[in-house]
Amino acid sequence: MGLIKTVTIQLQVKTLQETDILNHPIYATEWIDVPGVLFGEPSSDEITNSFNMYGKQITAMLAIPKGDTNNWEDTLIKFNDVTYRTIGAPIEGIEANVPLSWHRKVRLVKYVEGED
């Protein structure tokens, strides 16, 4: 049996800088590397469920390593020169009860600039 091959993805991290005159937040963004991620295809059930819940068809799934503290909701991901947006809240298991190195799943859709 072979080893599980992980990848390094880039995650866009937003940091609150200030608020504008109408008290709306202004964020600074930067891209950070997140190693040890599993990148895979969703099952047909996951595709159907996400389309029914969000009106979008997911194109990929990520398995996030244990101990990760990044925010994975409504953010951008880059992998192999393709940009994705996360949809929905991550699906998370209890770290101590999950036997492998990943305990959180994130759904992705391909990102098209200006389609928010």
C-alpha cells in the first residue's frame, strides 16, 4: 500500500485593517501556503447536496490537516494555477476521534472574478 500524497495549497487570509466612514471593515489580504492538504474530487452525493443547499456545483474537496487554525469560510484557494472559492462551513470531526491526519473537509467551486 502506498503513502497518501498531500499537496501544498495557497489560502487567502484577510486581516482587518480599519473601517471606512460608514463603519464597514477594510481588509488587507495575503496568500499563505498550507502544506499537508489532501485535494480530491467530491462524490456524486456531495455534488447533489451542495447544489441543493447553495445553488452551486462543487468541483473539488479539501481535507485539512489536524491542528490547522485558519479560517476556511468564504475564502479563496489557489492550487495548480486555478483559483477556487470555499462554500459553506467546513465539515469537521473531533480531532481525537479521527484516526488519520485530517479532520476537516472543505467544499470548493471554481472562482470566476466578479462572480460574488
